[in-house]
Amino acid sequence: MALLDVLSPLSAGINLLLILLSVLTSAFTAAVGVGGGVLMIMALAQVMPAAALIPVHGMVQLGSNVGRTALTWRHVDRITLAAFLPGVVLGALAAAWLLVRLPSGVLELCIAAFVLFTCWGPGLPKRALGRGGVLVAGAVTTLLSSLVGASGPMVAAFIKQSQVGRLAKVATFSACMLLQHLSKAFVFGVAGFVFHDWLALILVMVAAGFLGTWLGLRVLHRLSDHRFDSLFKWALTLLALRLVWLGGQRLVGAG
């Protein structure tokens, strides 16, 4: 327990729970396609100082997505990834210098509306799934990710429309999120956040996440595309409804 105690400013027991949670959430995302990152940020929000929440979450998710991308690299849609990258750069630059934010709650409701539309609506037009649309999606979701830490469902909803097959969806989503979380190191570095106090915990959670990813991919290989698509769709829907609830609460509180 002494080793656990020095991992971060949190207690040894909390550090252990977060490490175990990293295994669970990484396995969930690898198997179902989305959701682990949101579950992680919900848990971190209960025990971590607000100033550290999004930066630490971003670095843990960066490591988790590195592992998932490495294990599924041959299934990544490189054309989509290449179009997504310039958007990530633009979104990160905007997030680093943004001075004006939307009212609390509006961002969450916008993300939820987009996710629900892509899951249950007529689908995005083909033009939106082209290189220009992917670039815009990269910029917008990176900006939102740095502000609210909850853009994963939005990226996943976009990837759901553009990719065929469960492995391509998981692999391409993981690679896009890798780029997005990498940008957070830049954004919060510019903002002056000091990662040193949390680095040991981040590294251990990343290692635990790699184990979870390996376990989750074993489950993914046993799922049919139809079963995966159903689980993916409902996971996105539940995450969107959570964002509706959270955004509504913040709007009411702000009013």
C-alpha cells in the first residue's frame, strides 16, 4: 500500500480503485466501441480536484488509445485518420487560446443532439463523411474535448457512420481519439498545468488500461458485426441521454 500511496495526491485506496477502473473501462471500450472514457471521467470527477480532472483524464485516455490503436492498427482507416489530423491541430490551437465559452450546459446538449441524430436519424449526408467533413469533425470535437472532456461519443457517432465492420470502427475511433488526447498535452501545457504530481498514477493506469484493452479485444473478436452494432448504438444513446441530463442540470443551475 506504501507504493500506492505515493502514486498521486490521492489516498492509496483511491489510487488502487482508479487502476482497477482503468482495466474495466479500457476493456469496455475495446469490446463495445465506446463508453469507457466517459465512465472514467465520471469516476475521476468524484475524487479528483477540478483543475486536474480533464488533463489527467486526457493523458490516461491517451495511453489507453495508444494501446488499442497498436493492437488494431491494421484495421485503421488511414484516409479518415489523415483527414482528421489537421482538424485536431486546428481544434487544439483554438482551445489553447479560446477566451469565450458557451453557457454551461449548452456544449453537452449540442453533443447529445449530434449523437442521437447519428444513431436514430436518417444519417449524415455523404458530403459530411468526405475529407472536408472529417477535418471539421476533428476540429470541433477536439475543441469540445478540451473544454468539457466529453467529446468521445461525438467522435464515435461520426466514425459509426463512416466505417463498416466492428474492427474498423474500434480501430479508427481509437486512432482518432489518440490524436485528440495527444493535443490535450499541448493545450494544458500551454495553460500551465503541472503533470508531475499525477504522472506516476497516469503511467500505472495506462499500463492497467493496456491489459483491459487486450481483454476487451478478445471479447470483440467473438462478437458478430450485428451484435456489435447494436451494443455500440445503445451505448452511444445512453451516453447521449446522460449528456442531456447533465446539460439540463447545468443550464438550470446557471439560470
